[in-house]
Amino acid sequence: MYYEMTIAGCKRQLPLCRLNDDLMIGAFVIIGDYELTVACARDLLKIAPEYDYLISAEAKGIPLAHEMAQQHGDKKYFVARKGPKLYMTGVFKADVRSITTEKQQSLYLDVADAELMKGKKILIVDDVISTGESLYALEQLVQQAGGEICGKLAVLAEGDAAKRTDIGFLEELPLFNSKGEAI
């Protein structure tokens, strides 16, 4: 089963994935879809507030943040990693349990990146906001770093996330019942 929608002018078929016996979600995968990534970055920048740096979570947010930074002329953006890396000089950590991940994960920010964020306007970007857990973890990291969150953007707001007034997004993505019907 698929859900067809148009996102930033690009028509896509999102496969429906079962979360449990009663609930399915539309799988939005921006990685590898260059046309969609460029279009979403363009349209998100149209609604973005003024910012100093972008931050996104590994992994699906990376191409989006990269393209937004390129189109905006930014020299740097930040990625919260799913694990500490050897090159990191130290880390800040925030725990997250995403709707699409079976177990709890953590996001990490390099203290060198945190130093650059201190006192700066930081725009959080992600592909999909559903429960808001990943977004909350990114907010924690930015706050720990001393950055000022100036906005939160996503390509899609899934389910109740579309009712939130603290995020900007391009399109609503409904949830689906076991028959694949939007609810």
C-alpha cells in the first residue's frame, strides 16, 4: 500500500509501514532523492527565520540540512550524531526514542561545534516530525551548547504534530489505520 502526495511540487508514493496491528505510517525517505531534497530545501528556506547555523539529526536530516546550507550560502551546519566519533573533542548527549526506531537512541554533539553555537541563532531542521522526540533531543543539545533556538522546521508533520504551533512544515502527513486509510 502507498500514499500519494505532493511535497514541494514533487509527487511521491510513500510506502505504508505497519507500526502495530492498528496503525500504519507513510515512510518518507529523502535520502537519495536529489530532486525532492533540492525542492524541499528551497521551500523550507522560504519560511525559515533568520539564523546563524542549521542543525539536524543523523541520518535522514543530513541531505536536507546540507542542501539548505548550500542554497542559503552557509559555510557550516551541524549534525547531531547517533554515536560519538573519534574526532570529537568531547560530547554533549541527549536521549531519544523515535517512532521509527525500536530502541532508545542517543544523539551527540561535538563540544567544538557547541562552542560555535554559543550565543548564536540555531535553526533546527528535520525530515519528519511525528512524536517530537528527535526534535526535543536536538533542542536539548542546542540548549546545552548555549545556542538560541530561533525556529524548528520539517518537511512533513505527521499526525498530531501538524497541530503544533511551534514548528513550521511544508505538508501534513496523516496516520493510517490497518486498512491503509488516512485517520
